Amino acid sequence: MYDVVIVGGGPAGLSAALVLGRARQRVAVVDAGEPRNARAAESHGFLTRDGVAPAELLRIGREEVRGYGVELVEDRVVAAAPGFRVALASGATLEARRLLVTTGLRDELPDIPGMAELWGGDVHVCPYCHGYEVRDRPLGIVADGPMGVLKALLVRQWSEDVVLFPGDYVPTPEEDARLAARSVPVEPGKITRLVVEDGALTGVELGDGRMVPRAAVFTNPTNVATDTMLRDLGCEVDDQGIVRVDAAGRTTVPGVWAAGNVVDPHAQLITAAGAGSRTAGMLNNELVLGPQG
């Protein structure tokens, strides 16, 4: 019997495991080995680890939590039942007093040829994560709707040469004025592909046959939380379809907690790690003192 089984071994899960391991709780972390940022060459914005490869960051984290007796299980959770019994793909079953889910999310990219091929290389989502690395280069924003406009205005902070490709979306007069004020031109119309040569982006091809040279693009993928386990356990979701947690990380199902991108799609690397740490502290309080409030 474990005190806590953590499902998901990314920054949120490992940070939680560190706090709980240091609190002398018996902890297992189950991880399927499919990190969201696996395609990225570097991780950024994480103090003291800026620029480290994602795999190296996880290696360091795993080594640290093992030092506090945390058990790392390389497996996939296929089901969880109240109580808690956690069934793994290998056939093993883990039992725990509490369950902490930190399974993150996956990014569904726009269906544009070349997008998936360049994902994590010349195609990015977060300017705070990779804007500095592509600074002063010809950049494109391949994203429709108002969020594409906002991203174009933001990315302009890192380069004087930013072009918005809004697809079929027509910016409002107010949006056009804001884009013009920031010297961001708009190239409307269907995008047929991202042009790739020798594994690198060279431009964005439009439906009329023109190719606009670009060295990197930012896009807005659809964030899909890997929250099937939480939903199957009966956790409530909010009006945006995100599993509801309180400020401590408690879901609406007693004993089930969640942290990181699975319940906060906008959390960056260090934010997710912080959420895992905070939630672990509150979870430990409950284990020792009983439910509070």
C-alpha cells in the first residue's frame, strides 16, 4: 500500500514526488514515457535549468526523487478505481491512500502539411519558451481567430519581421489597427503547406501559389488534457471542459488530486512544477491531519 500514487512523471509529478518523498510518505510515480515536450531540443524558463534538454531535466528529477525513496514505475495506467486501485498495462496493480494525477496534455496541431514535421524545431507554440531562440528572424504566426492576432502582437516583441497568416479569419478593424501599429502585415487566405528544405522551414505557401519566406512560425494548437482517468473516476469539469480543482489541487472526488497541465493548459514548465509542489504539500497535510475545511 502506497500513501500516494502519482500518475505522470513530468515536472509536476516529479516535483510532487520530491515534496512527498521528503515528507517520508510512501510514493510511487507511474509514467508512460511520453512527455509533451519530447520534440523540443531545450527547455526554457526553469530557473537554474534554462536551456537543458527535456530528457536531461527529467533524468535529474528522477535521480533526486529516488534519493528520497520514491519508487518510479515505467508503465501505463489503464484504469483506476475508488479506494484506490490503479491497474497498469503490465498487469500489475497498485493500491494507494490517495491519487495524484499529473498526466498533462497533448497538442493537436493544425492540419497543414509540414506542421507536424517541424513541430518542436521551427514550429513553436509559446513565445516565452522559444521566442528568444528565434529572435530577430523572419517569423510567422500561423493561427486563426482573435488568438492569432494576439499572438502576432506578442511575438513582435522578439522580432521586427513578423507576418500573421490568419487563414480564413478576417481581423476586425480594431485588430487591423493594432497590427498596423505594431508593423505586423497580414497575409490572408488558405495556407497550403509549410515549405521544408533539408529539414528546415523556408516559408509559408499560400493558396494562390505565393511563398512568404519565414524562418520559424508560432501556432495555436488545440490543447487536449489527458484526463480520461479523472473523468472515469467521476471528477467534475468546468464550463470549459477542464477538470475542476480547488486552490490546493483537490478534485471533486475525495482522495483524488490533480496538478499541472492536466488541469491548467496554460501552465509553463516551471508553473507546472510549482503546482505539483504546492499540491503535494496540501496533500501531505491531509494525510497527516485529515481533511481540512
